[in-house]
Amino acid sequence: MLRTEMIRPLHVLLEGHARTRGEATAFADEDREISYGELVRTTARLAGHLAALGVGAGDRVAMVMANAVETAETYLAVPRAGAVAVCLNPDAGPAELEYMLGDCGARLVVTDVAHADVVSGLVPPDVPVVLVGGTTRQWPSYAELIGREPDVPAPDPDDLDATAFMLYTSGTTGRPKGVELSLRSCLWVVAACWAPIMGLGPDDIVLSALPLFHSYALDLCVLGVVATGAGERILPRFSSSRVLELLATGAYTVLPGVPTTFSYLLQAATARDGGGTPAHRLRVAVSAGAILPAAVNEAFERLFGATLLDGYGITETSTMVVMNWPHGARPYGSCGLPIPGLAVRLVDPATGVDAPPGGEGELWVRGPSIMRGYHGKPQQTADVLVDGWYRTGDLARADVHGYLTISGRTKEMIIRGGENIYPAEIENALLDAPGVADAAVVGRPHPDLGEVPVAFVVADPGTDGGPDVEALREHCRRQLAWFKVPDGFHLTDTIPRTGSGKIKRFELARRLDDVAGPALPVPAPRSLDQEVVTWS
């Protein structure tokens, strides 16, 4: 079951593919395509040039660049130099970028033309910058470096357990933390999940718009592709129309995404094709990053005729922890079974005792894919890594067969008059309501009850004027206990999410700060830039 032959140093994997399928395309984007034969050479050259620029073992090389072939290429070249690839969100604000660049202690930065101005104002003069897609007198050209042999050969270390990648958490609960991952931890997920469960292999071509600064994309769309010898088309960003257009060419067999990816594809395909099956050659699609509503899973498989696998993963475990299999039992709404080699527990946060069958508990994980720790944060590392177990902070239930369903986060719990409420449960109920395309729930302070749940709802494009608030309330009353029914409903154009699909609840909470008066009834917001219409 485990494909342990894939857990190898990067140069070994690349050299193997160069020998056996050197002409096959490894990565392509809108502007560039690179074969495995070329990839082994360009990553070695870049690694050697990084070493010549002073990058040594364990040094951090920050990447501030959009989705592109060069991003995947740099991800592979930096560990070949013995350094740590730190891919940052290129859309982060200057203050956040400045914090992450300083926190990681970047020895060198690779950036593209679109982000060069921002980066130039943030890095110290003694930190070299390599520029992708352009030339300056000040900075070395990426194209020039990968186009010529370096004076220093690629170090190509064989240590699989050193930190190879550092990715920052989304910062949904505070300042982002740098998660240190080894090549072994990341390739374990490939060997235990992407290859044996999803069946990723050399005959597959992945179509992906996942942001490459996330662990989901790093592990599946860079390392998974390289370890298995698959190919990939990298999209700069997600567009329903562009994805449907490319799928119609019949070239792509694997489509990764987050839940909203598949919701939007369903809406676009239904509007464009009148409910007929869109043209494609998809073998499998996979969703992670947030809870996939069962209704979306069923509707996608019915319309597209392709398997959509739901899974659960987090950066601290090098992505996937549990995953549904394409065959056998696959309960909709569940994120599946633990991947081979990982042990999981569901622990009652209040007592520290394992939850009984069917009971809810915090998900703890142990295994070879666990992070090395948070960069420069020993206490925060010790708080979540206890006796070999990583405490995820996510709540889950397991059925009698071991299939897990994520029910919420311990830190997101709303306590209303002593009753515990998890936003995900209300969100799932709202997503089943007619006329609702997306939903999110946050807690709002209440003078008597402590907190009450408030819902933000995105209307289905086919619904004139949005769903009826009384119908939504009645729907929630039928689905939920009375104390879980939202006290207020806000209609919004979008739900703010991270690139991996997680809801930015702190942004929604800020919107509530702009709403004056008592929780019931919810008054109109004073200043939300026309983004939210409030029902009372």
C-alpha cells in the first residue's frame, strides 16, 4: 500500500524521471512548459547559483511570486541547495510580508516582476534578490541563472529529515506561524495518500489553481507530481470558465480544489451547459482545506460523472490526515479514514479522555508526517506537540467504521447561555437551504447570553433578491436545536476565505463591530462598503 520508493532525495527522483521519461512535461503554465529532462538541469543550476550567492545549509530562501512554473521549480531547487524554501502569500499586505520575511530570517528572496516593487522596499540591502520575468542592474535574472552552469555544483543533500520547507499558517486565529516541514514528512503523504489512494501516477495530468504557498498545493501539486512522474498545468488563479474550458480539451485527469471550487464549477456548468454533463476526461477530483458539504459532493459527481474525494489535512501534518477512497464505502459529508501510517485520537478537551464511539473530541494525530515545529516558537510548539501527538484544535466525530467528520474548531466554539455551538454545524444546515450558495457563522457578544450565532449568507446567483430570511430561520429550526438557530442573517457577496478555503472569521467579526445596537433584531450595518445587505 505505501509507496515508500517515492520517499527519496529530490535529485534522485528527478534524475530517475529524466532517464525514463525525460521528454514528458512536468509543469506548464500560461507562458512556459518544462520537461523532466529540463527540470533536473534547471533545478540543479539554480541550486548551485544559490550556493554561490551565499545560501548555505538551513538558510531560508523566501519566495514571493505568483503561481507559475518558476514557483514549482524554485520549490525544488532550494532544498537541492540544502536550504529551506519559504513560500509566502504574494497577495499578503506589505506589513504582513515584512513580518514573515523578518520572522523567517530570509537569506535570499526570489520574486517576480509583479511583486518586485513591494519586495524591494522590504528586504535589507544585504539580502540578494533573484528576479523572475525581468532584468535589472541590481538583481540577478532568474532566467539567466537557470540558463547557465554555475561555478558551484548543486549540494544535493541526502538528509530527508532536515527542514526543507517552511510555510506560514493562514493567521485566521492570530499572527502567522512558520511551520517547518521535512522532505520525509511531505513525501510520506505522497507515498501514503496521493499515490495509493488517489492513484496519482505518470499517466495523470493535474489541472490546478491551488495557491502554491499552501501546503496542500506544495504536497500534491509540486512534490506529488514530481514523486509520481505526473504532469501539471498550473493556473495563475481559479476561474470557473477557464477551468471548464481547459477540462473540455480532454487533457486533464485530476482536479484538486477547495469546496468553493466545486460549488462555483457546478453553478458555471449548469448555467453554461443547461444541466448537461460538461466535456472532460477527469478521473478524479479532490477537495480539502475546508468542510465539503455533502450536497456539493453529490451534485458534482452526478453532473460531472467523476469521483470527488473529500479529505482533511493541515499544514502541521504536511497536509492530509484522513482521506476518502475512490472505492468501497464513502459516506458523503465525511472526510474519510486516516491515511496509512498515521494514528488518530479524538480527545474530550474538557477531560483529556478519549471520546466514546460516536462522541465528539479534539483530533490528535501522530505519525511521520508531523511538522518539526513552529519556527522560532518553542513554547507554541510545545503547546501542540505533546508526547508525539499533534493537537489539531479541530473537533471531529467518528462513526462505527472509523470515518471521521470534522465538526468545528475548539477556538471557534460559540457558548450561548452555557450551550456549546460549533459554527460548522450551522453552516452545513444553511448550505442545504434553497437559494444559499455559501455561508459562514460567527459569534456575536450578547449582554445576557454571552454570545449568539450570526450568519453571513451568499445568495445563489439564480435567486432574485436573495433567500427569504423567514424561510432560512424555519429551515434552521427544522435542522438544528433551537439555541443554534442564528439570531441574525446578513446577505453578502462573498465569504472571506484563505487560499485553502478556510473562513476568515475575524473579518466577519469586524463587520459585526460595525453593527450598533442589540443582537435581536440585527440592525443595518453602518459602513460595510455596500458589501452586505442586512435583513431584520
